[in-house]
Amino acid sequence: MNPLSRKLRNNYWHLLCHRQEIKDSGDFIRFDWLGEEVVVFNDNGSVIAFNNLCLHRGARIFLKDFGNQPFLCSYHGWSYKNGQLSVPKSQFSSTTDFSSVTLNLLQIDWCGDFLFASISPKFSLASQLSEITPLVERISHSIFARYDFNRYGYDCNFVIAVENALEPLHVPFVHSSSLGLLKLEHDTDTFSGVNSACYFSIGDTRTRKHLLSLNKYFSIDFQYEGYMSVYLFPFTMLSSTFGYSYSLQNFFPGNDENTTQFTSRLLTSKLSKLSNRNIMEPLFHSASKINRQVFDEDHLICKQVPLASWSVEPPPLVTRFEERIVHFRQSCKSELIADNYNL
């Protein structure tokens, strides 16, 4: 396991989920990173993030990707509720004090309705997000519910997967029958500390006209009338077309340096009235289907890029559409230099 992956995981904040995904007591979402698991859980209204292992004998508590269930270890019946660990009375020992035992909790913080978690952050969430904070907040306030959940392993290092998501050059070739149909026209890139965002106009006139006609069905706090890709260093992407839904993607490093634990959610935006849900169902269904196709296509091409081809230095033949990659590599290089590490 290379030191860059572990350092980035441990010391940065990571966007894990939206408030609507864990709104009810017992709601949970599970993630893999560096061979370990972290779970976000609604404990009777109090949201926590923790290592998914029972403190007693190390059994995994939550086995599904997401759902709703009590915090109960199926091995020996240990449970957790209202911030307290509960051990069956028959298992009490006169030599063990269970009153001070608690979960291996991660630190959490909110940006709007987005939950971030970190093992040992080296700075505040506000400092990490920097000037991109208002944008992330406005996006979070526009979201109503989760529509789709998609998760599997990428056969590549996370830096390969992230850089693929950062640049638009591959879209006409890799996504010719999916994202490429929008005929994206690059508008601008913006940078905020270690984070970045990219904005595109919809070049396909018919598609743009259709998307504009759907505005009346939504009531959203923020909208970019085009395609937007927001990168939150180091592992997270938020992308959207016209703000009607958002794809939240996590590219967490796997235990093997040639694997990435990929998770995506399609989060739908607020509607002007509840009855519009049925009208917009085909749109959300199509968006989730296209997203899954795009991610499958990305995975196939990323498998062809070996880690040995990657460096913290800028690509030798960099184009004007790869400024975000140069920025990403500079951020990674800064992390390595700080501790005299080599990848």
C-alpha cells in the first residue's frame, strides 16, 4: 500500500453521503477504503461514522451496501443505541468495565446537507473546501432523495480513475454512445485550493432545448444550465447536467494498489410539487442508466492504464484540457514532499 493513499485517506475530509440518505433512525451506508470499512449510521437522530467491526471479537456489523437495521452484532449480540454500547448481561465480567467502551468513531462535519468524515484531519473542513464551500452547500440544498446506488471495484489505482474523471478529452472516444451524445463544449475551469470544477455547455441543440423545458418541474436552489463536474480532493466527484440530479462518486483506494473501491449515487433534485415525481421518473431512470454505462466505460479504459505510467509530475504532452490533472498532481506532490515520501 503506497503512503500517498493512506495519507490522503487519514488526513483529509471525505464526502460520504447526503442527509437524505440517512434521514431515519437505523439508516446506514457502508464504504470500503484501503481494505477497511467505514459505516455512516443514524443512531436515533445522531449521525455517526465508524469502523465496521465489533469491538468484542471483530465481526462485521453491517454487511449490505446500504439499508435500515439496528446496530446489532449477530455474533454475540452486542448492540449500540443512543450513543451507548450494550452487552448481554450473561456476558458481563467482574474484571471488565464496559461503561467506558465506545466505537472507533471517525470525526464528522457538515457542509450544507453533505456529510464529511475523516480519521485524523490536518485542518478544518472549511479550510479544505476553501472557496468552493458555497457551491457545495448550494448543491446540497437542492437535493431531495437518492434514486440509484452503484458500487464495484475498478481494476486500477485511484489516481488513474480520478484523472480520467478530471479530463474531457476522452469523452468522444470512450463515451461516444453515452455522455458524448451531449456534444459538450468546454467553457471554463475553476480552482479552489486543492479542489476544482469544470463547466461545459450542451452542444446538442435538441437535448439542450429539451432540458430547458423541464425547469418548470423543479424547485432547486442552484442550477448550472450545462454539464458541471466538481472535484473535491482527494477522492470525490460531483457531476450534474442542468442540476436536475447529481452523481456523487467516491474513488477510494483499495487494499491493493491496482484497485479502487468505486461508489456512486444518483441524487435527485427537489421538485416543484410531489406529483412531478411520476412525470420525471423517465428522466431519473435514464440518467441512472446512462451513468452506469459511463462508469462501466470508464472502468474499461482505466484498466488499460498501468500505475507505472503515472507520476506526480505534469504529463509530458499536456493539453489545455488537462489543467485539472496538472493541478491534481501538484496537490499529490505537495503531500509527498511534506513527509519526504516517494510514491
